[in-house]
Amino acid sequence: MNSSTSRAAERLSIVIVSYNTRDDLRACLDSLRAVNLPLEMIVVDNASSDGSAEMVRAEFPGVKLLAQTHNTWFCGGNNIGIQAAAGEYILLLNPDTVVQPGALERMVDFLDAHPDYTGVTARLRYPDGTLQRTCSRAPTYADLLLEHTPLGWLRPGQRARAAARRWYGEWARDADFDVEVLPGSCLMRRRGFALDGDLRLYFPEDDLARRTPGAKNRFLAGAVIIHKEKSVTRTWLATKTYFRDMLIYTRRHDGAARAALLWLLSRPLLWGMALKRKISQP
């Protein structure tokens, strides 16, 4: 370990928000043991009922455990961890991730060597090795209309072009790339930021990008992290939360009138999903 990496590492805090993800959380913390950096590890447990907090206390005594008495959700939990973090660099990391050798070292070294950059992320892969499509531009109001209302069905070509623009369709995620939005599942930034506490689970990364226009963020292809993705979000509650957060995000950045119109136009999609769920249940 070179001296510059060592100095950078002393400024790194990792915040992991957990809610009933005991086994995934154990694997995540186990992977961090192999990182060649001294780390401040913070777990914010959102009143899990599966013994997550007890597991951390018993098996990872070096982890700072912030056990909550109620579910503060993703944004609230991360803000609690951010406030408790001592590092100059703070990494928000999902509990269903497994850090691969060298990934965090590369991310810390990049920020250390590039003071003009605000944040950095890694290349995320599913457990079977396939690539996850992460990093994007923040969704505009037109993007949300095309993705979540009948307007997208009426204008499929426009919807496809908008999606390609938002998700950097020209980029295969096989090389380093400057991006606007870093994924909340693996988001490292210099300290001095917080997520929007009115949001629960969705759009905090997009909101953060909109609140810090011009911030430079880098995707590092050589830093790899395995991510199950959606291990705790495959529920109807999560779907309803998505639409709730979408409207809060829209109201914040596009105004109340546009948020009201989006609410009205997005109802057919949400109602259709509710009907499909009802039919599929035994």
C-alpha cells in the first residue's frame, strides 16, 4: 500500500443502510474486511426484525452500528450515517453488494488525484457477472411523462430517444466515463452533502445531481462491485413509494402544477400495475 493511498484511506467512511438484509449485509461486511484500507464502517439499521443489528454487534465489533427504533428509509438512514461519518470521503453502499478486490482503493485514489471531481462510482455487476446499467442524466419532466404516462405509449420513438439520451446510449460502460448521476447503491463523494429527507427510497441521486449542477462525477470501469439489486424493493409498497417519490422530486424541481399533472397522467400506469398484481395473487 503506497503512502498516498494510506493517507487517502484515513479519510474514507462507508455508510450502509440495512433493513431486514442480514445475510446480504454479512456478505457485504465480510468483503470489506479484505479491503486494503483502514475504513470507518457505519451501519444504520432501520429497525430490522431479522436480527441484522444483533449480527453486526456479534460478528463485526469494529463497525459503528446505529440501530434505529423505526424505519427511516433509504434517504433518512443515509443522512443519519452521513452525519455520523468522520471521513472526508463518504461512500454510500447498499447492503446487497460485495466489494471486489481493489475497487475502493481505486475510487479513493481517483478522488485524491482529481480534486476537481465531486464523486465517483464503480462498475456494478449482477452475481452472474452480467453488467448493470447504472449512471445516467437526471430525468427531466419530459422524461418522466414519456416513461410513466400514456404519452410514452403514443410516442414510442420519442420515448426511446429520450431513454437513450438519459442513459448514455452511446456508452457500453466498458470504459471510464463522466456522468451526471451516480447510483445510490455505490456513491462516493467528498463530505458536505446530504440526501433529500422528504424522499424515501427513489430519486435521491437524481435530486442530488439537480442540486449540484456542474459537479463532475466519474464512473470507473476498473473498480468492480457485485450488486444483487432490488433485494428489498420487490414489493407493492416499494412500487407505491416509487410513484410517491417521483411526485416529490417533480414538485421540488418542476413545480406543483407540473407535479399535479404528472400525478393525474401517471394514474393509468399505477392502476394497471395494481390490477395486474391483484389478478396474479392466489
